Amino acid sequence: MDSPLNNDKQTASTLPVERAITDVLSRNETALVDAWFRVLFEPSRLAQYQIAGVQQEGNDSLKKPYLTPLVRLLARYFATGDRRMRSVYRDELLRYSLHRAAPQVRVRYFQEILPGLEDAVLAYLPSQREHAAAWLRGVHAPLLTPPPGKPLTLLTFGDCLMTEMRVFLPEKCAESGVPLDIRAFYFSSRMGTGISTDNVIDAIQKNDADIAAFSFLSYEGLPMYPALLRDAERLGETEINEQVVQLIAQIRQFVNTVREHTEIPFLIHNVSGLPLTRYRKRLPFASPISPARKRLIARLNTAIEELVANTANCLLIDEYAVAQQQGLRRSSRSVVPHSIASDAFFHTQNFGEFLVDQYIEKLLAYNLLRKTKVLLLDFDHTLWRGVMAEGEVEHHLDRQKLLKRLQQSGIVLVAVSKNDPGSIRWEEMHLQPDDFALLHINWDLKAASIEKTAQLLDLGLDSFVFIDDNPVERDLVSQQLPKVRALDALDSFTWRALEMMLAFPSTRQTEESLARTAMYREQAQRRESIAKPMDYAAMMASLSLKVRFGQAKAADLDRVSELVQRTNQFNTTTIRYSRTQLQQFLQSSTHHVYAADLEDRFGHLGLVVVAIVRREGDRAIFDSFIMSCRAMGFELERLVLRLVMDAESDANCFVGRFVPTDRNTPAAELFATNGFSQSSSDEWLLDSSTPRPELPPWFKVTTR
């Protein structure tokens, strides 16, 4: 073994840094493996971070399949510049670390261990230490830097293909401007590692997941699938159909059970045809897949596409299309040379890298549109090709029909068009004036129209998306209103992303969503009406406000769930109870769910307040108090607070919970301004000796 000093003589300072690091890693592999072992598996650190699985392994069983390939991967990257080697190397560092922990915890862990790994290499390069250290830090930088802001948390459930996604997806997401936190949960029939719905539900809830991806039939996930692949040639048509029905029924039950507990989007993989048999993988003159397997895969994919289409908030990851486009044999080739991977734990294949684009587009769409409540639409060259005021145009009926579907799913459409209102020929269009909450068809600056929209609808600009073909208009809006996301109407991705939005939790086909445009139109009229200066009580009385109050019923469940899941501003705790949990509350003796509907002289606003009260003896605890933003400004919250207290008349003490977030400031004063006294950082008390809040006199209250 070379000493650091001797090795430095062999790798002269005149060598390029990459070459010098490669020589050090290659010549001193055994010494570096020993040094890295001491750093990575230092007992006190393993105990501190509670890293499992290491105690069962001996030194040799860790060094040969884990550390030796790790050193060789790094050497291969510096020798070739192949970024795939770097990606696999970074992912392998996660193997015996906190790969499912929050990004900040992972960063803290790697801040402790990576300097030790780097120093072990740099000890052999004293004359090039500064430059070599910069190169090594560049390799490790993503492990030491948490994603900016609040990243998307993607949980993946499947076999080794999902590990390949963890290898290749983060870097591509970062390049696309999508901060990603990916956490993989493994199951495989080959390894005898299963996963249950309880495990998945627990993981989604504990990890505060944004998206969950499922690869049930990639490679050898569910036990029934590899057996079916193996027996495809000898099974008859009827037997194959029966087994496909059983397998899909198992997947459907799994998906439906998890769906009852969360509304986050699901990404579900179909079947690629991999892995290939050893014979068909190696012989180019033979078809990669037998005719019997092709028929089986076609049946499975038809059934999976049907499952995705009939599952709420669900999108397809089309493994089959990617495998066909790239070629099955090419997809099944190893990324890492056999000399490195032969004894390693990993067996990363090209297919994971090829599949990344299927994820990128969906994650980018979700990151752009997940908060969207309002689409601000240009007309000319956006909803049609041409300028309507100048003559005939070619309508983009596909875009207009898509926008209509989004409007029916609860997204508010607002026209922002520099035009003469008399030039718009509505009779030619699929969209009609009533599909829009507001029509800003004028010659005003579009940013001014958008600001007015925010005021009239009382919505935050971060929930607005502006779609226009003109880059100058988009740039002006982005400069003046940076919270508004501006998308190019001429970019096909814009319309694919809007199509995908129909699978996001922000869009739902409910009675409430169907009526939302009319409600916001009335909201705008209401705002304009009360903009005239007058006495506040008289102003409120002029609105003829009517409230229906009482305990929520089963028929209210969809709307109650929608408010709980979607409302951020007037939401005291932002606890996202699932539909199943809310259904249980409706039947519970310890939880009471109250609801209030609001109506004024302009029309019905619908169910706009939900209060969830938990009873603990003579204590009534406001576990959640949620009010739609369109009902703010009338002191409806004070009315409902008092009505709930009256309904819980046997309680001697009321407890209000407020947990601050970056968005629920409007709810911060609910308890403080209604007689409660703060007792802890997130609790407020009102006992029997304190007067209850007064009922605002401008409401007429009836029982629901």
C-alpha cells in the first residue's frame, strides 16, 4: 500500500486534478475503503442518528459490496466525467444513512461525514489539495444543500426501479427548477419484502407527502406478477385473463384503500415488459418478449390505464411507452460497468434514467399549478389563432374545452384581454361569458386588471396563473406581480400541464366546484357594492346576510372535506383530515363537526365555515376552525364561534387552538378578539366566568 507521501510523488502536481484524484482512488483503494469505513460506521454516530441495518453486517460484508464499489464509482466519474457515475455514487451514500429523513437532517448528517471522506482522499494530494478539495466538494454539494424553499416530497413505493428513480430524478428536477425531496420505500417478491396499505398510509402521513408513486409490476414487485410472467407461455387464454383480473383487483383494492386516507396525487406505473429473460436479453435475433408475454402485458396495461382513469387524483407513468421507444434490450443494460457493479448491492439500469422524463413533466406541472385557484386568460392567439377584431379566427376548441372542464372542477376563469368587448364573437366559442367570474376586456394594463381581480375575489396572487402568448405581457406581469405565475400560451407544455391539473386535489367535480364561478362573480359584485363609504353595521345590514347553522351531515362530507383540504388562510390549525377521518367524526361522540352556510342579497355562497370540536369531559376544544376566504369580512367567524359555544352549552371551559403557518394570519386573532386568554403558545381559554362573544346583529340565523 502506498503512503500518502509516496503516492503524491507518483501523481505529480502537473497532472490535471481529475486525473490526480482518479490515480489516488485507484492506487489506494484498500486504504481508502478502510478509512471510509471508520468514518461512515463510527459507532457513536450510528447510535446518534439511529441508522439501522449496520449492526447485522460484518466489516467484510460492508466493505466488499458497499465501500469498494463506492470508491470505484468516484474514480470512474473522475476518469470519464460520466455524470451517471456521480449520480449512482451519491445515491449509494444514502444506503446506510438517513435516506427517509427530512432534508435538513440529511444535510446535517452529511456535513459530519463528508469532510472525513474527502480528507482521506486529500491526504494523498498535499500539493493539489486546494483544487482537489473543490472538485470533491462539487461532487458532494447536493448532499450538503437542502432543496430551496419547501420542496415537493415524493414518496416512491416499489422495487429497485424506484431506487433508480432516486438516482436520476433529483438532479434532473433541480435542472428543471423543481426542488425535490424523494424518499423510497422498497418492496420486492424476489427479496421477500412486502408492503401493506397501513405502511403506505403511515408513510404518507408521517412524511407530509405531496405525491406518491407506485410501481406494483416493475421487475418483480408483487409476488403474483413474476409467476404470471414465468407461466405466460403455458397458460391458456382463459387462465391468463382470470389471473390478470385477480392481480388488478389486488392492486385496485390497495389503491382504493390508500386513497380513502389522502387526496395527494398518485403516479401509477404500468408494465414495461422488463426484466427480460437471460436468453432473450442476449440474443439479438430473437424478439425481446415472447408473443404470450406481449399479450399478457397488453391486458395488464389496459386494466392499469382503466384503474388510473377511474381513480381520483391519479396519473399514469407509462413504462411501456418508454421501453418501446428506447428499446427493451437497451433499457435493460447496466449503467455501471461490470468491473464495479459485479459484487455491489446496486444493479442500476438504463431504464430508470429513461423513465425520468415521465416524472419530470408531472412534477413540474404540479409544482407550477398545485396552488392554482384562478386562471387569467388572454384571448387572441391564446384561445384562438388570429385577432378576432380583424376578421376570421381559427378556434383552439381543444383548449377551450379543457378550460371548461377545469372551470367545472372548481378553477375560476378570468378574462384578461386587450380588446374591444364588442369584437368578441361569443357565438363562435365553446367558452361563454358565464364561464368567467370576471371579464376584463379593455385596454388597461393587464397587471392592473389582475390586481383588481385579486381585490374583487379576495384571493392571494400566489393562487393566480396568467396565460398569454405575448412574452412582453408575461414579462410585465411577472415584474409587477411576481407572485403570479405567467405561462406561455404557445408552449404545448402549458396545456399538457393544465390537463394534468385535473388530477390534482385542487380540482374536484362537486356541486360546490360547479357553482364556484357564479359564487366568485357574486363576490366581486359584493365587494364593489360595499366599497362605497358607509357605516359598517349599516353596510352589513344592507347585504341581507342569512346563515344556516348546525351539525354537519353526511351530505355535507364532500364540501367539508374540500374546505379542510384546501383552505389555508382562515384555518386555525391547518390539520388536513382525510375524508375517512371526517366521516368518522360525524358519527363520533367525542367529536362534533359544525357547519354554516351563508347567503346574501346577491346569492348563495354555500357551506363556508367548518368548526371541529373535540370534547374532553367538560372541556370543548376547537380542534379546527375553517372559513372560506369568500366569507371573510362579515364577522361570520364571531357569529359561528358563539353559535358553537351555545350548542356546546354543557361545557365549562372552551379551548381555542391556533397553530401559526406562513399563510393563516387572517385566523390569528379569532380567539384573542372574542374573549379568550392565551394559556400556551398554541392554546387560548375561555371559562364559564368570561362572557361569550356577542352575536353580530346583521345576521339572520336559521337551523340547518
